[in-house]
Amino acid sequence: MSIAQFASLFRFNTPGRSSLIYYQLLLNDVYIWEGRNCFLSPAHTPAVLSTLEEKIKLSCTQLEEEGVLKKKSVDDLVF
């Protein structure tokens, strides 16, 4: 899984079973529109961005523990 971005837009590239990240994020209170494009703006505070980063890491870790994603160190995740 990787993240493609251009300016304020970003999108998760989710081959195969890694597409389950969207459902895991939803279980962790992060909704991503069905079109899968995400948008950040100056209205998103540092606290919001920090929370989003934590929720993404948590979701990835949970999927790793379930064997859906290949196990990696959380420190290897780059945002």
C-alpha cells in the first residue's frame, strides 16, 4: 500500500486485500469518501492532522495483526 499525492489531494493505492484499509479506518472513526480521494486544507489544524496520522497507523497495525497487510514497523510508515 502507498499514498499518491498532488498538492492538497491524496489517495491510498491499495492493491489486493489492502483495500480493507478503508473499512478499518471507518471502524476507527475516519470516513473516506467512496471515490477514495482525500483532501487536506489549511482548515485542518495540526491536531486534526496528528489524529489522522495516528488513526492511519492504528488501522495499518490492526490489519497487520490480522494478517491482511505485510507486517512492518510503524516507524517504517512515512507520511
